[in-house]
Amino acid sequence: MLISNLFSPGPSHSFSRNVVKSDDPSNKLKGQKIGILFESDFYEHEIWYYHYRFAEEGADTRLLTRLWGLPSITFTGHEYKAPMECHESFEDMDDETLESFSAIIVPSGIVSDRLRYTEDINKLPPATKFLQRAFAKENVLKGIICHGMWLVAPVPELIKGRPVTCHNNLHGDVVNMGAIYTDQDVVVDGDLVTARTGNHCHLFAKQIIEILSGSGNYVKPQELCVGGNIR
């Protein structure tokens, strides 16, 4: 079967209801919740990897977006135009709900570019404001991969002086934001995990799982470097 047929446009899919979380009590992320910021032009391979990998460890994974007052929105992927329904908003999320998430992830692709829209240029984009709130909570792990760094641009102080990695195309952006660019596929700095491209989502997810599990079985970033195409 052609890969394009697997992801061809059709009925939209709800992220959470189509996967069965493992109930093995030994799972590393049992009882934990992970939020992924979401919009159209998402990278299907990446999102579906999170969809199954985090569930395999027992985590409850949620897609979060700006719903514009609607009950749900169906977004389409970048590569195959695969439809995905999102029905949970980060807008007006209270602190208690935010703190119930173990991690907030900004994915690759054009998601962050769409989410950084603001009607009033004198105000932070709602998604950036939400990310700023997440950064203020050290108990919430932040994960930013590839072009996800676009969402940080209005608040460069969030990464100023911190070691990060990003897509090669954003090297100048993170340097101008005052971050310490690190030429590695995955970089961990306390409560912040960054990764180079969507093609490194498996390495990115591995570090997030290890940190959230508290196993202490961390892999040094330099040991995670792999070959592959730059996305």
C-alpha cells in the first residue's frame, strides 16, 4: 500500500479516542498528561509518532489549539493533508489545569507559525502567552522541536542564555533571541528539551519520556546525534 493512501484525506480523526493507552502498571508515564500545541500544516509522521509512543507508556496525550469560540476544528497535515480533529483549547486555561500537564510540546512544521498570529500586534499571540505561562512553571516540562522556536520569538527572554537546538534555518533566529545554539540533535536544559527537526521526533520523545519517568536513565545529547535529512 502506498504511504499516501495511509494518510489520504478522509473523515477526520480525533487524536485521543483512536488509541488505547497501555494499562501496564510498569509503564513509565502512567497517569501523566502531555499537551501538544496544534494547528494545520502539522507534520503527520511526527504527530502520529507521539500519538502511539506516549500512549504506549500510559500517558494521556492531548492536542491543544486556539478554537476561536468553536467546539472543535479539523486541521490538515502538511505532507498528506490528513485531517485531524482538535477539540481542546489552551485559551483561558486556568493554572490548575495547566499544572495538570506533565509536559507541553511545540511541534515541528508550520504549526507554530500559524499559532503565533495575533489580531493586535501590541499583544502577545494567545499561544505564545500560554507558552510563557508554561515556562513559568518549572514542574511542567517544555519541549520545542524544529520550527517550534517561531512561537518563542515574541518572548525571547524565555530562552535567553539557555542552550538549545533548532532547525538549521532558525539558527540566526535563536542566536538573535540570545539563546546558546548547540549543534546537536537533542538538547536538554533543565525543564526545557529542544530538538533539531521533525525527523528527530523519536529522539526528542525518548528524552521527554526519560525525564518524566524520573528513571535517571538519561542519554547524553551528543550520544543522540544521528544522520538523516534535514527537515
